[in-house]
Amino acid sequence: MAMEEALLGKNSEEKTWPTRNGLKEELKKLTSMAAPMVVVSVCQYLLQVVSVMMAGHIDELSLSGVALANSFTNVTGFSLLIGMAGAMETLCGQAYGAGQYEKLGTYTYSAMISLLLICLPVSLLWIFVEKLLVFIGQDPLISHEAGKYSILLIPALFASAILQSLIRYFQCQGLILPMLLSSVSTLCFHIPICWTLVHKLELGSTGAAISICIAYWLSVTFLALYMKYSSYCEKTLVAFSTDAFLRIKEFLCFAVPSALMVCLEWWSFELIIFLSGLLPNPKLETSVLTICLTTTSLHYFIPYGVGAAASIRVSNELGAGNSQAAQIAVYVAVVVVVIEAAVLSMILFCCRSVLGYAYSNEMEVVAYVQRVTPLLSLSFIMDSLLAVLSGIARGCGWQDLGAYSNLGSYYLIGIPIATILGFLLKLRASGLWMGILTGSTVQVVLLVLITSFTNWQKQAIKARERIFKETTNDKSFLA
């Protein structure tokens, strides 16, 4: 008990539920982080979308090749880096909350080193994309275009490794403004540069890839300069040292399951799109599922921003020993996304008869999308809950539990059900989406149970023990 009080300090005695003003204050903190994070995520997503759109105005071959390359590089590279960087939300967020500011800087260097090393085998894979795609039966001309585009994206992969680390570095301190300025300005710069390279200089898809690389490195440069010269980063900016290498093992303990959390979910949706190509009339089925995936992806940025904010709020409070404040942050975040999901899913359902026209003029596609939209509305609800619960899991350091639950939810339940409904019961694209929705629902239920039965005081003690144990070990090592 004495040890718990020492770790939690005065907060161990504060057991009362907060006032309405306290909840309002937490809501203000959460939304002030979540809203800019939504804009940051959308801007990063649009970098690749703009390049695909520019390439699409060249010819059909360029569009197909760039779209295929984007899908492949996202699945095998960018999603992996995003997932691994999630470990910083645990380590850096809790270190900042505990007042161990130098440790946040050291963890950032460890993340950069680890992610850059991961880029080496990934870039080697991208070099052989053309041969791999031809081997699995893709059209040789499209495979050649996709292979060329993937190779040109390799510099962007290395830039993304640094960028994802810097984003988490600022995010864990609540410094959202530099990320917002960087993302918006980079996107505004990227659009004319991409158009110039693709159409004015007639570089085609090569120019589209080069423009993405330039955009990523511009973001890295902006954030690195801000990190070095801003007074807001003085406490956490440390000189590079061997400590960064010593903490790689600790980083990877969270980074590997964190990557699995992201990738297992991401890959399941890609697998569903692949399965739709095996259905009768694959052109129609794939088009409808692509529309579903695009719509849910666009919506996902909103709950993702809330989830990212919740992750930092929870990790900061746990690191500070404020178990009750962490619990309040969880409560407020869940309430926010439930309201958001209810409103947007209702709007989507009411617009089901016109949604298809946003993507196609084919009446067959429009009618099919209208039939599937009720399932999409349910997906909005599950995606919102899943985004915020995953953020809470990262803030607490539950990446391993998240990875196991993802594996079971999607690959032991969701995908098999999708296959049965889509092929055996002949529900086609609707059946495939029902399966993936079932997987998401099971994942939400598991994370809700984990969160509901959590002892937050023990979580706060565990977080501070981890941070200060490392500090003690550092002093012993230096001695």
C-alpha cells in the first residue's frame, strides 16, 4: 500500500466522481487534440489520393498501375510503419505524463532507428513487385507500371519512418499545431507540384511518385526543424546517444504487437476485396465493395482522431499516476464517438438511395450500393467504437491483447463467416461485408470487456513502475 501511494501520490486518495465542470474540461482537452488530428490524417491520406487522381487523367493503364501499387505499398509498408509507431503512444505518452521528458526524446530516436531498419527489407520487396504481381496472375502491363511506381516510392517509405516517429513525438506532448501546419501546407504544395510533374513536364506516373516523395520529405524537414528550434520542445529534445539503441528492445516489445493490431485489421479488408474478385460478375462485386471500403475509410478519419487523442490523454494520465483522470478520459472519448457514430450512420442510411451516384452512374451499381448501405451504417458504428477502443489500448500498452483479439475476430470468425455467406449462401458482396462486420463487432465486444474490467489504479501503478524502473536501471548502468 505504501508503495502504491508513493507511485500514485496524492491522486490515490481521490476517489470521487468528477463534477460536470471536470467532464467539460476533459471534453475540451480531448476535442482540442482530436479535431486537428482528423485534419492531419486526412491531409496525409490525400497525398496519395491526389497522385492517383493525377495519374488517372493520363490513361487507364497508369490509373490501374498506380492504384495497384498504392494498395500493395500500403499493405506491405506504410501500414506496418504506422502500426509500429503506435508503440510510442504508450512509451512516450506515459513518460511525458510522468515528467520523464528526456526519455520521450530517447524513445523517439529508438523509434526512428527501428522503423528505418524495417524499411530495408520492405524496400527490397518493393523492388521485385513487378515479378511478384506477374507471378500471382496480374496483367503484365499493369504489373510493370505498378512495379515502377513502387520502386519510386522507396524514398517516401524512409521518409515515412521518420515522419511517423515525429508525429507521435509531437502528439504525445499535445503539440498538435506544428503537425497541422505541416500537413496542410504540404498538401497545398503537393497538388501543384504533382500536376506540374505529371502533366506539364509529362513525367506521367513517375512524376506522381516523385511528388509524394517530395511531400513526405518536406513534412519531415518542417517537423524536424520545429523540434530543434521551438521552445516548446526544449524539455524533450535530447542529444542522440547510445541510449537510443539500448531502448530498441523495449520499443519493439510494444511495436510488434502494435503493428499486428493495425495490419491484421487492414489486411482483412484487402482480403475481402480480393475474395470479391472470385465471385460471379467480379467487376460489379468488386466495385460495390470498393465503394463500401472507400466510404468507411473516409469516415474512419473522424473516430481515428478521437482515438489518437484518447490514447495520449490516457497514457499521459497513467504516467502521471492519475488513474481517475485516465478513466474519465476513456468515458468521455467513448461518449463522443458513440454520438458521432449515431449521427453519421443515420445520415448515411437516409442518403442510401443517392450514395451510389457519388461513385458511379451505372444504375446496377447504384441499386446494389443502396441495398448494402444499411450494413455500412452499422460499420460506421463499429468502426468508431473500434478506433477509440484501440486508441485506449495503445495508451495503456495493451497492444498484445489487441493483436490477439484482432487475429481471433477477423481471421477465426470474420473471414470464415464472410466466405460462407458470400460463396456458399450466395449473398455475394453483401455476405462478404457481413462477415467483416461480424469480425469488427467481435473485436469491439472483446475490447469493451477488457476496458470495462480494467483496474485503472493498477494500470497507473504499472505505468509508473515501468517508467521509473527504467530510470533506476539507467542510473545503475551509468554508475
